[in-house]
Amino acid sequence: MSGEIGYRFGDYGLPAGLIELRLKGSAGQSLGAFLAQGVKIILSGEANDYVGKGMCGGEIIVTPPPNARYVVNQNVIIGNTVLYGATGGTLHALGRAGERFAVRNSGATAVVEGTGDHCCEYMTNGIVLVLGLTGKNFAAGMSGGFAYVLDEDGLFETRVNQEMVTIQNVTDAGDLEFLKSLITQHFEKTTSFKAQTILADWAAFAPKFKKVVPHAPAPVIPLVTGQIAQKTSAEPAKV
């Protein structure tokens, strides 16, 4: 479907949410792969690996079935390597993700209620919000974009690969407003009890969020080729 949309209308030819697909059950691999703008997928159930792989627009919402008897934010609802290479679009998952969530994410916005190891691995752009625990090696090789993580146990820093990123407290008023709006969207789209709890006691939860941002790039020192050439030409030729 996304391929056909691309052929007919280009990458941004359809208004958001024009086509809505409502699905039930267990989705196999690559649900919503290469999803185009204008398509919204709402899945009541669960999905395997590579959800949203290469998506460039659109929206994916995954929630448990109404009769689910498990605690949603303590169970995996989407598999591994979700949003691999995504360049746009949004994902809301009412539950945890597997390993390598948002690996090589290059522009998608995603909200999830917990992840396995290697979240935001090699991420180059986009926004990730985790309303729960993460696994180890968070942000390994992350060079762009940023992530918010709810650090309720105070140990998130020990699970972050800090070689290329910095961990910050969320104190800026604009940052806090944006974070709150993202949580509000998650609640509106998934009826997340976790999101509802956070919003109901925002003053208590806001200080528990951490923001992960890549290190500032090192300044580029220009090569003064004229000076080098002048110095070289002044040296006698060696035979």
C-alpha cells in the first residue's frame, strides 16, 4: 500500500490519517514497514520484530486486546529491532518493546512503556520516550536525536552507554512542556494507565525523567593549505 501511495502521490502526497487500518491479533514481522504518510495502523493484539522498519511517515498504534489479563507495562507487546532505519512517522505502543528498539532511527517519534537492551542503538535522529525500565547499553553509538526516559529506580545512568551521549535532568520549561504533551498524546491514543498516572501527579514525576542527548560535535579546525604549501615550497628538494 505504501509503495502504491509513493508511486501515485509521492512521499508527502496524502494528508495524515486519510487511510486507517484496524487490525486484531498477532502480527508477524515488519508490520508497517516503509509506512507512508497518510496511513494509520491500529493493532489490537501484539506484533513481532521490525515494526515500522524504514517507515517514512504515518502512524502505528499497538495496544493489548481488551480482554488482556496481564499488566501491560510489564509485558512485551512489540518485538526486536523496531523502527529500524525509520525516517519519519510516529509509533505508540502500550507495553514494552524487545531489544534494539529504535535502532538506526533517523526521524521517527516513538513512545513505549519499557525496552530491552540496546535501545536507541546507532540512532541518528528522531525522538524516543520510554515510560519505564530499559535494558543495558542504552544509546550505544547514538549520534543524533534525543530520548526521554522515566528513571523511577534511579539506576538508569548505570544502563547507559555514555561513550557518545550525555544524560541530563529535564529542567527547561519548553522541554517539560513538550515532554508532557508527548505523554498526553500517548494517553489519548492508547489510554495508557501509566501515562494517566504520570499526568495526574506531574509535579512528582517530572523530576524523575532523564534526557539523553549526543555529545556536541568537536569543532572542525580548518586546514590552512596556503601556509602548508608555502612552507613546503621553501624546503630544498631532496634527491
